[in-house]
Amino acid sequence: LFIEGDDRLKKSEVWYPYLNFAVCPKCFFTDRKFIALSSNARLLYIFLFDRTRLSAKNGLCDTDDEVFVFCTVETACEILNCSPNTAIKAFKELENAQLLHRARTGVMRTYKIYLTNPYDF
């Protein structure tokens, strides 16, 4: 039962900058290239994109001005509430769909993760 009150969105709030919301590309649901992506892979991309926006804001980028993020399998497990195998599978799905590229930063170190724009290909 929905109770009337101050919890409904106001017109001014609908257009408020999405500071506390993650953005999901519509093409994940409309483009045939992404139909096979699991929900976990889609959620992981959304989370990584949100972190990429923060990295861009904070100037975390390479010499080529390419923005990157760090995200371990353990962090992905926490975000997705899943096992390490499921998180690894989500990373691989995104790589196979060419939505992200991981670059090793050194021996026994985490990957730099570069996202691609799903609308570019």
C-alpha cells in the first residue's frame, strides 16, 4: 500500500543531477549485441561506469587522457553479492562484449580497467 506524503518524487527532483544514482545504458536492453549479457555483467558495467565518472572528476587518467578505474574481484563480489567465480564471469562477459579492457599494472597487482562506450560499435 502506497502512502501519500513527502516520499514521492517532486518535479524538481526528477531533473536533479544524478549524484546518488547509477546510469544504465539503454542499449543494454535494446541492442542485440548486448542481449546475451547477464544481469551481473550489466550491473558490474553500471558500477564501473559510475566509478569512471568519479575517476574522471578526480583526474585519474593515463597520459593519453584515458580514464581508468581499479576494481578487484573481491570488490565486484561485494557489489554484486556473489561468489568470486560469478564476478570473474561478469568481468569476462564484459571483455568479450568489448565493453571493458583490463591492463595488468604489475606482478601480483590489480588491473587498470578501461571502459568503452557501448554506443561506439
